[in-house]
Amino acid sequence: MPGYAGDKADYLKRLRRIEGQVRGIQRMVDDDTYCIDVLTQISAVTKALQAVSLGLLEDHIGHCVVDAARESDAAAEAKVSEASAAIARLVRS
């Protein structure tokens, strides 16, 4: 079971809100809205996605990594490496 299982409904709600924001940005472009206004909305969506990412990462560490640490040192090392790679991808994006 994924680490975010307990918060799944909240994540889905947030992602649906983000989806609506993206549709709003599409309408803004379609309606030839001023560039800075479009960029402001893109920034808001980016921040919202980052918040979801950080929440998922926190859940992953608190659940999946902790469970792996209880299992064995090798399993813990694998999950920590996996989390580190995910953090690196988030930082680069």
C-alpha cells in the first residue's frame, strides 16, 4: 500500500483543483490574456504541484522508507537511494 494511502482523497482533491487551474490557463491563452497574467497563473500551478510533490515525498519517507528500515539495512538503503533520486528530480525541475 502506498505511503499516501491515508491522504489519497486530499491529494486527489488538490490535483483536481490543479487540473482546473491548468484548464483556466488554457482559456486565458485562448482568450489572448496578457502574458504576465498567464505567467502568474502558471507560477501558482507550479507551486501547487510542488506542494503535492513535497507531501508525497514526506509520506514516502514516513511510510515506505521507515518500513524498509524496519525490514533490513539493505532495504532501507534502497528506499533512501530511491527517495534521494526523487528529490534530485524535483530539485532539477
